[in-house]
Amino acid sequence: MWSFVQLTVTTLVFLKVSCNPVDLALEGAWKGWKETHAKSYLEEEESFRRTIWERNLWRIEQHNLEAAQGKHSFQVAMNHLGDLTDEEFNQMLNRFQPDQTKEYEEGATYFQESATKEIPKQVDWRTKGFVTPIKNQGHCGSCWAFSATGALEGLFFKKTGKLVPLSEQNLMDCSWKLGNKGCHGGYVSHAFEYVRDNRGINSEQDYPYQEKDEFECHYNPTTRVGNCTSLVWIQSQNEAALERAVATMGPVSLGVDAKNFGFHFYKSGIFASSECTHKVTHAMLAVGYGTEQESNKTTDYWILKNSWSENWGEQGYMRLVKGVDNHCGVANQACYPTM
């Protein structure tokens, strides 16, 4: 459901871009993109969306030209979100709520691991069976729920040896009392609290994703998959602690600043952007970390699972630069559930 602010922003952008003529040379590319992503529009909206798409395409080409000149460490590409303005993108998809009260939450503890204990130089929990396939939150600000289910899926696999996709809709419909607001944003930590207090969560199969707010909880305790008993926070802005947590505990939920254009259309490479701040807006899942060596240069990176479908990034994943000033605030809001 669109808010008054979203409608106002979209109307203003419409008035601005609808005056620009479309590029007829891109007619075939536009039709191909619409067919690929099953896009259709009302007649009065088509030129508006196409103008946005063309502008995004131009920005993508400019970035990649600069990347070829060595100005960027990553490439971007047109994806299924190419008809959205930056404002719409952030309104609909980047709705993670940083938790400012984590020190006082009941049952919350902080990660403690010996700094002298040796950990692997590279970790990828996908290869160990901890990670479900990439999902798609659609035009709904439910990233917080997808990040939470990802961490819970890894936890349950660690305990049972069974990898079961869990229900984001269950979290969206049933955790409003804890401050989560479905498609309008939420807290990963409060999702874990809901599962703990509820003593369970349903599977994706039993409680499928609707890409909208249902406003009614349909949780079925007879088909619950599992439970978590506590929430563990990782010291804020401490990438070394985050590395140890990912290495020893499994996938970890976290937030990043995803407001910039490069993030929206990221395709490959190690993401590092001067536009990234430490104000986190989007929830993701850290499933590992690694190192790339190229031209006598070594770059460390995080492996982050996103919820924007396989059409985004490296089949739905991002490699984000690691150990460089807590880039994009990656270690600001990291936590995981335990059982």
C-alpha cells in the first residue's frame, strides 16, 4: 500500500520526467526488458516508466565506462527494478529499522569469542548447506523479515541437519505488537524476539509470502518448524568481531546503507562506494567472507545474501569490501539467534 508521501514523490517525479522524450533507438531494448521481467503498464504510465528506465540505463553505462578505467571496483547492470526512481527504490525496498535499544532488550547478550582463537581465512556457509535459495521481497519493505529467516534457517540447519525455507509472511503478519510494520519496515531483532516468545515459526510452504501486509496472523503452532531461545548482538562497528561470529556461529543478520544507485544496480565485483554512509537502511544476511587477489592487490570482502531475486548482483549475492572503515555500516547492527 502506497503512503501519501510515496504518491506525492511519484507524482512530482512523473511531472518532471514525463516531459522528456523517449529515445526511439532503445525501442527494442525497452520491449525486451519488459518481456524479460513481465512488465506491463497503463498507457498513461508507460512513457513515464520508460523515461526512468532510460535514465537508469544511461547511468549504468556511465558507471561501467568509469569502472573500465579503474575508477570503480564493481560493475552495475540493468535489472528488474530498472523502472524505479531512486526515491521509489528507497521507499519500497530499504525499510530496515536500526534497533537503538538493544542494550535493554530482554534476553539479549553480546557475542564473546576469544580473539586468540584461530579462524578460517575464508568462510562460505552456502557450501555447507546452511543457506536456502535466493528469495524476492518484491515491492515490499520486508527486507528485515528475509534477513531474520535467513539467520533462523541457518540456525535450524545447524541444530537439525535439515534446511527448511521459513516464512517471512509469518513474521510480517504476527510481530506488529513488537514494533514491526510489515511492508513498511521492521527490526530484525524484534523478529527473533517474536519467534522466541511465540516458541516457533512456520515454514514458507505452510505460510507463503504474499508481498503485502495481511494485517491478520495465521500462525499454526501444529506445523511450527523450530524455535530460538535468545538473541546475540555483535559489538557495533567491530568488523573483527563480526568476522569471528560469521566464522564460528553461521549466517548473521546485519544492516547496510543501500540507498545509492550503485547498490541498486550492483551486478558483480567487490562493492565499495564513496556514496555509502554508516546509516544502515537495508537488512541482509552475511553468509561468509573471502579474499580476492588481482594484479598483485589483495581485497577482503563479505559475502552478503540479498532478497531482491537472482536478477540482482551475483545471482542474488553481493561481495562487499571488508575491513575498510566498516563500509556501508556493515557491522553496525549485526545479530543472530541461538537455540
